[in-house]
Amino acid sequence: MKLIKGKENKEVLIEREPIDVETFKRMIRQMGLKVTKQRVHILEAMSEGRAHITVQELYEKLQKTHPEIGFATIYRFLKNMTDHNLVTEVRMGGFPARYELTPNQHHDHLNCTNCGKIVEFENESIEELQESVARKFNFKLTGHVLELYGLCQDCQQE
Amino acid sequence: MKLIKGKENKEVLIEREPIDVETFKRMIRQMGLKVTKQRVHILEAMSEGRAHITVQELYEKLQKTHPEIGFATIYRFLKNMTDHNLVTEVRMGGFPARYELTPNQHHDHLNCTNCGKIVEFENESIEELQESVARKFNFKLTGHVLELYGLCQDCQQE
DNA sequence: ATAGTATTGATAATCATTTTCATTAATGGT
DNA sequence: ACCATTAATGAAAATGATTATCAATACTAT
């Protein structure tokens, strides 16, 4: 369980392991798609910097180094990746969707609403209970969003 | 929506009391807004029938009895209500937002990612485990979002 | 009832996302 | 390496949900 520090209520940057180009190409082939420079560049852009990125942010980031990549390509490829579970789509409220390379270890978030600190946690019992709720209503579970909000120890003392 | 009782896990579809016009008017005044027939009709339409309704569905429902009510009015009023926590907005994937009169009893949602159906449930064990996670990290819990996604029985068969 | 102001509804505007389609590029077989 | 086949691309148009505009209308306190 890893602790990530944030400032105020801003979004938090999450460090990821760097992934090499060969791995990206393997991921693309694995989906049954052709390896194009655009797709590799999109994966590269997603693997560096902020974990949850919007299409707009991705587009602007790519503009600097590969100005030939268009919105449609990004949207299309993210859809492919999402369908193949290599990318996780997070939609909040009416905001544009955010995408992240699917982390190998599932986790949920405990967020401090005062200082923005985030604790990632994983609780097997909660996961099982979610499954049992789904079963009870004859749903086949495919995903979930669990975000806890509260005050961390430091902020409670203020 | 009908009531379904669970056994040990206490999943429940929430029962809603019918609400009378005077209560609706009080709610509107409480927000510091003027009482108009449109607003009362919108509240009436929301309080009968399906709990989670889209703007489109609400519009069509209102068309039959009050064809003078426009989309803009519905959107504006739902925004007011949501801001004042009298209505809860549920957004799922890229589907249109669904709205419900905020129930006095807390519940979470089970969403069908194919047809947009929403099932409400309440699970005391999950709530307790959330508390215990928060305690473990010395957080004081103030709220949470739990949305389950999957395929409902009908959509699994397609 | 009247004045003053909030509300309304039709329509235009916006914003994210998807589709279209003519052009270009990747791949597999030679 | 060279094609031929077919998928992929990018620009622009289309879509769908939601929000803003604004002149006409309806509440509400006086």
C-alpha cells in the first residue's frame, strides 16, 4: 500500500514504471491491430507524467512532438485499448473522460478533502461483497468505482 | 419501483413515499426560488414512476400533460435542485445523466453498461468495511462514491 | 393591481465524442 | 525489397447532451 502526497485539492501526480517501446508494440499486436507510429506515440505519451489524462491533454502533449496526430486517432485508439482493458476510462460528473494505462494491481482511493492526500488501498472483502451484490441482482460485474472521502489525521487536528 | 428484500446482506430497493404539492412548493421556496407551475409539475413527474429518470424521459412524460414545458426549464431546475442536494445526479459512462429525488436513506448504484438500467442497493457490510479502511489510515470519513458496473440479466443474453 | 424582477421557452451555441471518406501506411506473400 | 491488400489516418462534418441567450411572460411583495 503506497502513499501519495498531494497539495491542496489539486490533482495528484502518480509515478509509474517506464515502459519500453517493444512492450508497447506487443500490446498493440496483442489487440490484433497494426503497429503505427501514432499508436506507439500515444502509448508513450500516456506512460509518462500524469496518470489520468484527458483526450484534450493527450492531444496537446502530442502536438509538441508529433503534430500530425489528430483527435480521431486518439479517440479511436483509446476506445480499442479500453475495450481490451489495457486502458481504464474514468468518467466523473460531466467532465471529459480521463484515461490511464490499466495498472496491474487494482486499487481504490481514500481522498483527504482538505489537503488532497491520496491513499491507495485494496480490500478483498469489499470486492467480494460487491460481487455478491451483483450476483443477487443477476448482474455480471465488469467494473466499479469506489472513492472514499474524508479528513486525514493531520487535517483533523487543524 | 418495487421493494426487494435481501437476507443477510440487506440489499434493498428503496421505497419512496408519495409527496404532496405543498411539500413540493416548500422545497422550491426553501431554495430561494419562485414557485411556478412548471417547477411543481417537474417535481410531480419525478416523484411518480421510475426513480432514476433522464431529462429526455422527463420531457416526454411532461409533454403529455403540460406540453408547454421546454427542455431548458427542466435542465435549469434540475441543476438548481442538484446544487441544493434535493436531487441526486447519477452519471454513467457516456449515457445521459439520470436524476432522482434525493432519498433520505443512503444507497449505492448497480449500473448496466449496455442499456443504462440502474438498480439501487444498500449494503451495511460494505459501509462498515469502508469505515474500517478509513480507521486503518486514520481518516475521518465524510462521504463516498460507490458505483458498480456490469451487464444486467437481459443484456447478458444478447 | 402594479412594478420589479425572476422565469420561461425557442433557438443558437458549446463541448465532447463519433462518423465519414478520401488518402496514406503497415503487413504478408512473393 | 516490391507489391497488393486492407487497415489506419486526419480533416471535417455530424451527433447528442447540455448550457447560454434574450425577448416575452409570470410570480410576488408592496
